[in-house]
Amino acid sequence: MLRVALGPDVLSIKGAMVAYQGEITFNHEGAGSVGKLIRKIVTNEDVPFMRVAGNGEVFFASEAGFVYLIDLVGDSLSVNGRNLLAFDAAINWDIMRTEGAGMLSAGLYNVVLEGHGTVALQAVGQPVVLDCSQQPTYVDVQAAVAWSANLAPRVVSSMNIKSMLRGGSGEAFQYVFNGPGFVVVQPSEWPAGAQHDDDQRGSGQQRGGLLGGLMG
């Protein structure tokens, strides 16, 4: 569960508030620009934000997911929309398409966050952080939570005709990352067609710095 002592406004996913104390308001947050609105319509990536303001404490959670905090200090982070829980309202956001996602029927789109502030991610279990700078890193598309936005991951398929005839391996599509940066990986995949995993077994909150601190 994420606990926030409100100062500046916070943006969160609608429905993520589970409790609050004090004088707090919750209001729908629009796309902010025509460009963002068009991208939301075209990509069908509906990330319904609400603006949380006031004085007091707010508690956010979703399906008892593990909460992982990342501090942005002028950096940018690309986040799978269903792994996003909340972030400081001062952080800029947009929706971007992942290269090579056309091989998937719905494509893959992420929310890109940039600026200064804290981002709260939610994962199916405690995630690990992998350094992508030393060698190519492959991550199942359902297990990738977030990554350094300077990385340009591609979607690749491990399937071939022989594998398909034998029933496949169950690991058809992966992101491949290569370059300076990191990727946050959750230990369980989101079920097909589900927004959140129904079998998450507990919650926590952990903070990581965006660069070297994440790798510790």
C-alpha cells in the first residue's frame, strides 16, 4: 500500500484510493492537450487519472500489489500503464508506442513520465531491476513494469514454425533492451485480458533511485 502525506498535488489511477484522512479532493484529470487526447483515442491506451489535492494523508492500493517507488530527477521513465499507481502532478506524462509492437494485434503503448518527483509503480510481487548496459536483456512483455525511457526496446518473437507445431514454449513475445539504462521486471505476468492479477500475495513499498541506486 502507498501512503502519501499530501503537499503538492498527486495524480493517481482512478479507483486506487482506499482510504484518506483530512480535507482531500479527488477530480478527473484530463489529457491536458489535444495531442495527448488524440494519442489516447488512437492508441486506445486509456489511463484514467484523477488529481488528488488538499491537506492530509491518502492511501493508494490496487489488488494488494507490491508498491515500488522511483525518484525522477530530470530523467524520464517509460511505464506499462497497468503498472502505474500514482505520481507527483508536477511530472509530465505522455503516451508512446513501442517499436515493433505491430506484430501484436493491439500493439503496445506505455506512459512516459519525465521531470522531477516520485513515481509509484505497482507490480505482481517484488520486482527486480536489470542493468541493460552490459548485454542484451530480454523480458516477457507481460513481465516488464518500466524502463529507462532513453532505451528503445523492440518486440521480438521466440516462436518459429517448428516450435509452433510442437505447441510452443508459452513465451512468444519479449522486449529486447540494449544500452545504458535499466528495466524493472515483475516476477509474475499479468493474466491475459485482466487489468490486475487476482493472485497477488501481499503488498509492500520500496524505493529505488533512478540510476545506480536502483541496482543496489
